[in-house]
Amino acid sequence: MIETPPMATEGESLEIAGRKLGGSSFAIIAGPCAVESREQLLETATAVHDAGATLLRGGAYKPRTSPYAFQGLGQEGLRLLAEAKAQTGLPVVTEVLDPRDLEHVLEVADVIQIGSRNMHNYALLAEAGRCGAPVLLKRGLSSTIDELLMASEYILREGNEAVILCERGIRTFETAYRFTLDLAAVPVLKERTQLPVIVDPSHAAGRRELVTPLSLAAAAVGADGLLVEVHPRPDDAVCDGPQSLATADFAGYVERVQAAAAVAGKTLSSARPLAEMAG
Ligand code: PEP
Ligand code: MN
């Protein structure tokens, strides 16, 4: 008989406003790239909640390549995220770019996101380590797994153990998609740390046709969750429309991801009671 090697031991799960992430719990963190308007955010938040998402994502402060591109609604965006959270009950994940904004961000965020471009911003990492909230840390777009783990240490050493690592695609010579999604990073990170590991298929893909297949693969390879961009009208999105799933397609997406997560022994931790979802 051929012996199958043991799977890496499961990490501990984190609890975020009553929702579990990690261990045997799979999280879907969904929402727009950027908070654009009250209508856009509330429409998205309601749709992702009803489809069974675990947390709501949405950027109020956007790290843009061009300083002339939309930079996010800032404090107005945070206010809208608070309204979406009050309306749906979904905990909120949002990015912080500048430690000076942390105080305001923490008034609404249940999880603060440190984006790819800031993975090496050690002052911001240390502040996040002292902020008392869970931190979603994205892999730098040209960073090694070692560098990601070292960046996470800047948060952990301040006493904050609630860190979620996120693989979001890295730069390679390939140009057929936006970034190369490094799915091998998932089991490798799980060998090296007990921290939950999630995957962002949206920024890696750059186009929505690839988001579902990459999400299914990420769930099957043992990721603890997905960070995925969703918009009610992706063609009108201010940023990252081409890679955003439409809210109308989101319930079908969640169903397929749930089945793939089950292959890896994980159950979707939904903001909606399971009984309600079955109905
Ligand atoms: C995002 O998730 O909104 C984002 C900007 O992603 P990244 O930092 O991975 O580019
Ligand atoms: Mn985006």
C-alpha cells in the first residue's frame, strides 16, 4: 500500500467578531476594490452577505501606482464601511496606508489590511502590531516567502498574534495575467507557520474569467480563505473592474468554493446562519 504523506498540521483558528478563520473554518472575504459610493457599497455588502460571505472588504485608502489615480474616499469611505457593517452585520477588512490613519480606521475595521506595497513598511507593521486588531498581511509583489514571514514577525513581536497571511500573486516573466499566483506558497507557509493563510485570486488574475478557477484551486490546496473583489457593475468600477466578480454571479461562486474547501476538509464560516443559507 502506498502511504500518503501526512498533511501539514492545521493551524489555530482566529475569531473575528464571532466568525472563525483558520483551522477547519474557511472564510470568504468579499467586496469592492474601493469604496466608491454609498449605493455601490451597500449593494455589494448586501449581496455578499446574502450569498454567505464571512467578511466584507473595501478600500477607503487605496495604494495606486499613479498619484493622479483615485486614491479612495478616505474618512468618508470609512463612514460608509461602518454603515455597511451596521446594515449587514459583516465584519470589515480595510487597508491602512499611513500609521496616522490607524486610529480612524480602527473605529470601523475588524481587521486591518497591510497591502502588498507596504509589506516592507516596517514602521507600519510595528504600529499594526500594537493596534490590538487582527492584521491581514499581503505578500509583497516581488517578495519571497521568507520575506513575508519576516514581515509578519514585525507584527507578532509587538504582541499581536492575530496575523493572517495572504498570497496575492508575484511578479514573474509571464504577462498573460496580472501576477503569477503562487499556490505552492500555501502549503509551504503552512509548514512554516501556524498562522492562517488566505489567497487573493483577484489581484493575481487581473481578469474575472480566471478568478473562479484560481479560487477553487486555492481552496483545494488548503488555503484558509479567499479575499475576492466583487462589484455590482464591474464595468463601471473606479478601480479593478476587469478582475471583479459581478454581485449577480457571487452566490454561484460561493457554492463552488464551498465544495472545493470541503475537499481540503474545511467548512465555510458564514455570516449567515447555516439554516438560513439552506433556505
Ligand atoms: C487590495 O487588496 O485592495 C490591494 C490593493 O491589493 P494588493 O496590495 O495585493 O495589490
Ligand atoms: Mn483592487
